[in-house]
Amino acid sequence: MYTIHFQGMNYQCRENETVLQVFMRHGVTVPFSCGNGICHVCLQRCDNGRIPPKAQKGLRETLKEKGYFLTCKCVPEDNMSITAPRDSDLFNRAVVYKKELLAPDVCRLLLEPATQLYYHAGQFINVRNPQGGVRSYSLTSVPREDYFLEIHVKRVPGGKMSNWIFDELSENDELEFQGAVGSSYYVPGEQHQPLLLIGTGTGLSPLLGIARDALSSGHTGPVHLYHGSRHSQNLYLQSVLRTLSERFDNFHPVSCVSGDSASENYRAGRANDIALTEHTDLKGWRIYLCGHPKMVESARQTAQAAGASPLAIYTDPFWGLADVADTGLDDSDSDTAERIRCAERRNYPDPDDELWTGLDKGRLLSKILVDFYDHVYEDPLLSPFFEGVTKQRLIEKQYNFMCQVLTGEDVYFGERPRNAHHWMVISDELLDHREELMASSLRRFGVPEYLIRRFRAIEEIYRKDIVKDKPWKKILFGKELPVEGFDEIIMDDATLCDSCQQAISVGERVQYHVRLGKVYCKTCRQDVRE
């Protein structure tokens, strides 16, 4: 059979064995998640050898041309020399269609990506300059309304990235970016729910996108947007905000100036202070906070004190800007290029007795979950994530979880969504697909649309714990556990090798995968050489 050369070692393949299975059998730690070509986490690069077409299905053409393939779908047809992906290859390209100033220190870029991008207004992309510096910028464009991606860039004194964009980048130039990622965006659900959006500086960029997305989606609840700046000349897109408020009676923009004397067109003071003074009862509201980290944290605490659920507060602190302003760091420094997003402890939302009653006190929920998971296990996109897991186990866990969410009763003792899904690389698009399957199951059992929206709104609370572009480490008792890797154990019970299916005796030392628990006998690891 064929040989795989990887990291200085040669591994012998077996008949009909994928490259990922070869690595697993030999205890080679490589990233993977779904194991069936959906998530693309197992991407590797072939330097020498023939790549089966099936192993490149779903990859963009630029990656195919550079020899990238999916190890979980690759059954070798030749000897292969494999290396890890290069970071530089994993960026997308976009053409700068338009570049213009919105304020003395704020620039708007309209970008045409080379390939179609799935995103939500309010998410962010990571832009890279020719020197390799990376910086995150939020998307104000709304996918179903805007052809181009739109980002707003603030010039930072001494910042290599922002100065490159202002001084060197021109229209028709190409740039590289990653994403979109991020969980701060509008999600359909409670159309009557009041929305409060507070931002400083270019924090207007994601907030304007979120507001436009909500309003064009038919959101009927009030949408209050507070935008603040130290100086009035930095309050940009005022005409756009006015036009939007004239078009939608439920949109209420407020512009705030904290440094200069405010004219009659602006409110004097900090945006978060004004907003949270005018809205003192935030129970049942959804809150979006974007901009300076100190403002975001202060507003988050005040909003919670005013009754807002922690699960209904979406934050997007612009750490890069704060670091540059407060410490003199370069805005392209690797430590500040990515916005820091810490996983906060999630509480359960308030119980919903009406929804629980609408699900016949759980009796209808049981039937819905059976129908839903019947479709999940037949779905080519979702079923790979549940290989080896019984359908009944999933139904029981999901039932108990939703029962506790809707009733407040302590009946669920499993892991919270972040830990339970820590290894699953699930995109926004895939989670949207999963939610549509659930909505279809709810409709098949006659659940009213307004309750379906309530159900989906609850599911959306946990999106930030599920959607990711790479596996997270599991946190147990405050300690991080490894995502991947192998260890050895002496068997207390007899079993079968998960590769060759030969018997493993009691007392035999075996190798096992720390996440999957699969065990491999000594024989399966013998055909390796340098």
C-alpha cells in the first residue's frame, strides 16, 4: 500500500483507509472535528503525490491549486508527502471598489470579495497588510441588501495598519482578509423586543449594520441607537441615520458629544451615560455594545443592574484601539490584532411558562425532538457530528436542557453548550441550517409561529457558545483540557481495536484518543519509520 510522509516520519496506509484514519491509528495529533468533510478543520497540504478529487470537494480553487485537501476524505491513490497549512494561504482576497473619508479620521472601504462570503451585519473580518500585520474591522453591510462588504477604519496615530489603509491602499487594489466571525449581530426571534445599541467611534459601523438588518427584517420593537464621540466632527453618517429614522418610525438615533460643547443637533455627554439614564428598566431588552472596552464594560454592568439579562447583552470591545491609545502599542501588533473575546459564564434565561405550556408541558416537545433528530441523523451536513452517539441519548439530553430553560427546574445535569460543543467546528451558516430544521419540526406539530420565534430566540442565546472556526479547549473545574491528542492506558476490560477490530486483552497497554476515546492496539502502530 501507499506511504504517507509527514513531519519527518513515514506511515503505511491500509486499504480504504483515509489519511486522517492513518494519523489516528499511529497517534499523530492533527486538528479535526466533524470527520466527514463539512468543517474543513482537518485541512492539510500535499507537497508531492496525487490528491483524489473527493478530498478537495468544497475547497476554494486557490486552495486546490496549492495542494490543499481534507484528510478525512482522502483515501491515498499514491505516496503522499504532507505538510501543515501555511497561514498565508488561508486568507481570502477582495478588491477595494471604493475608498472615501467619512470623517477626518474615519475611512470607509467597500470591498468586493473574490468568493461569496456568508456573514451577518455586525460580525468582523481580519484584514492583513503586506507586512503581515492583522487587524479586525466590523462589517456594517447587510448581506441581502448590499453587494459590497463595508468596513469603517479609524486612523490611529502611529498605527501601521490604519496608516497603510489611509495612505497606501487605493481603489482597485487587492487586500487579504479572514472571516467573517463574531457573535454580535441581529438574530430574528422576538420582533417586538426593544433593542438598545450603544457605540463609540467606529463602533457605529457594526451597530448601524445591526440596526439596518433588524429594520429590514421587519423588527417592530423600538430600536434605539446611541453613538458617541469626544468631538462633533467625528460623528459621521448623520444623514444616513436621519434617513433611516424617517423611513422607520421605530428607529431612534441619538448622537452624543462628550468633549466639545454640543450643538442643538447633539446630546452633551457620554453615549452610554445618556442611553442608560433614559432607559432604566431593561428587562426583556436586547443590548448591543460596541467600541471602547471601558465603555463596553461599564455599560454592560449598568445594563445588568437595570434588569437586562446577561444572555441578552452582546458586546464587541475594540481592544486594538484601546491598546494603542492607552499604552502606545502598534495597532498591527499580534497581541492586539484580534479583539479579545472572553467566554463569560452563561446563566439560564428567565423561564417561559407560555412556551412550555404551548409545548404541552413537555409532551409535545418530546415528539418534536424525535422528529427533529430523525432529520438530523439523515442530514449530510449535521449527521457527521453525531457519529457513535445514540439518537435517544441526544433526545433525552436536549429535552432535559430545554425543560430546565423553560421551567427553571433543576433537571439538566449535563454539560453547558460551550463545553458540550467545544470540539465541534460549526459555522453560522451550519447553525442557521440546524435552526431551520428545528423550526420545520415545530411547524409539523402545529406550534404557532410566535412561539416558534420565541423558541428560536432561546436557541440564539447559545450561538456564541457554539459557532467557532476552530475547536475550543474544554474547561472543567476551571482548568483547560486538551482538545486533541493521545494518551496510553492499561485496559481493565477486554475490547476491540477501533482500527483493525482485533481483540485487546485485559491488562494490555493501548493508545487512546483523549476526545473520542478510540483505542488502538500495538499492531496498528508498528508500520511507521523515519
